[in-house]
Amino acid sequence: MRNLHNALQLKQLMLLKQMGYHYTDIKPSEWEVEPEALPDSLEELRKLVLSCHLCELSKSRHKVVFGEGKEDAELMFVGEGPGATEDSTGRPFVGRAGELLTRMIENVLHLSRSEVYIANIVKCRPPGNRTPTPTEALTCRPYLQKQIELIRPRIIVTLGATAYRYLANDESPISRVRGHVIHQEGYLMVPTFHPSYLLRNPSAKKDAFHDLIQVKELLETGKES
């Protein structure tokens, strides 16, 4: 019944759009889809997300950025949203910030990028790389929650304040929570700075380095147990 309800709701939205109505910033909770109602495979979920038009971001995107990496990765990185390079390629973290993230994964964690999974809070680029609105983030969040459910990572590193806020449901400043190990249902969360912030504030790289050293130790502890 839930799937039928969602399908009818989407049909009504598309009809309203054809009639000339525009998206409105309604209460985010009214847009949320339960992750349990989504497909139980990453490939089917990806197909669904590629055709999503549930929020304003779908009107300006070039490509949906679903996420990529090892489908049963122990470690997952979650950022805010795609930038211009990601929007043109359909891949997450491939611009300057992505190059830095890749170096962090390789040089600190001693892993290849293909061994982790990388995704974002929103799957479409916010215009001008602005922060996603609550409606946009909460509309897209069930897709990410389903990805987490299917991948089942042991550790999730949230990159920046937005990723932390919408996964932890906590508005604490990233400077206060970074480096803490937070027990979530089914996984450990370690917040750290977004690579874009590190490019603007190189002095913060040492803090991010220590955060990832902690992640490395957590991964190694899991292998020993």
C-alpha cells in the first residue's frame, strides 16, 4: 500500500507540474519516503534515484550523483552534495575536494578509493554550490539511508556540518563534534571537516589527519576481533 501511495503522490505532483504549478517549500516531513519502501538492491535504487524529480534540485541538475565504491564497504564517506565537476560527470568527489579526499584515503588510511563507498546527503547539485535546504536534504535523505542499509558499513565518516547534521539529527558545530566516535544504530560515525573547508583552511588539515588516524585504528580493531 505504501508503494502505491508513493506512486500516486508522484503522479499527482507530475500532473500539477504539467499544469504550471511550481515546487513549494512545504514541510519536509510531508515529502519523506520510508527507506523500507525503496528497492532492496543498489542497482534498482540507483535507477530510481536517476529518475527522481521530487525536489527543486532536479530542475537544474545535469546528472544525478548517486554514489560509488565497494558495495559492501566497511567504510563509507558522506558529504554534502555534488559540485560542478560532479554534476557534469555523475560521480561523487572528483573535483579539487575529491582529489584531496582521495589522497586522504590513500595516504592516511592506506586504502584505495575503490575499497570505500562515497555518497552525499543530496544527489543533485545545489545551484552555485549553496548548502541544501532542509526540504532538499530531508527529501533526499531516505535514498542515503537505504544506501547505508544495503551497504552496511561499520564506520561512516561525515564530511562537514551538513552531512553530520542530517545523518545524526544534531545541529552541533562541526568544530565541536569532529573526531568524536558516535554510536549510531548499526554503525559508528566519525565527523570531520569537509575537504573543501580544508582547501580554504589548510591549518585544519592536521585535525582531519588525526580524525582519520582514529578511523584507521577503528578499522584495524575490527580486523583483529
